[in-house]
Amino acid sequence: MCEEGANGEPSTPQHCYFSEQVQEETNGLDYCGHETCDSAPRYRFMHRLDQILMAGIDCELRLQGFAELDHDISNFCSDLEHSAVNPPLGLVMVMSRD
């Protein structure tokens, strides 16, 4: 939902949590020169928590564990970890078939 801020600006919500629109990105990063560049299109989709849980339930999986994280292991929008209104930045879910 969030996008990283540019030039030291804080990350902010930019996309609706309930959106089912495909998001196309064409920004890349040159890992050698650490400069941004244009890249081939990449696509991402928003997956709501209820959609993820129901997909497991529909496959007859049993929820064994669930935790919300206050940090993002991808380091994307990592400034939100230190925000006074820190949203959940990740989750860990374990489901299994009995």
C-alpha cells in the first residue's frame, strides 16, 4: 500500500488496500552504480489478509501460527518501522494439511 518517500521524505500510503487493480512498475536499480533506471515492466497485486486466509481454508489447510511484524524483511519503506504510527509491515503464517 505504501511507497517509499523520495529525497528523504517519509514513506506514505499511496494505494488502496482493497484495490484489485494490477500495479505496473518500470523503475529499476543499477546495483553497480546504485542509480535508478528504467526497467522492463514488473507487475504486483494487492492481496488482502482475508483472501490469503480463505485460500488456505478453501484448500482445507489448518492455521497453525500467525504473527504480524513491525518490520519489513525486504527493507522496503523501512522508515515506517520507526514511525509513531507504525503499521504492520509483514506477516508470518503457517498452514498445514492434517
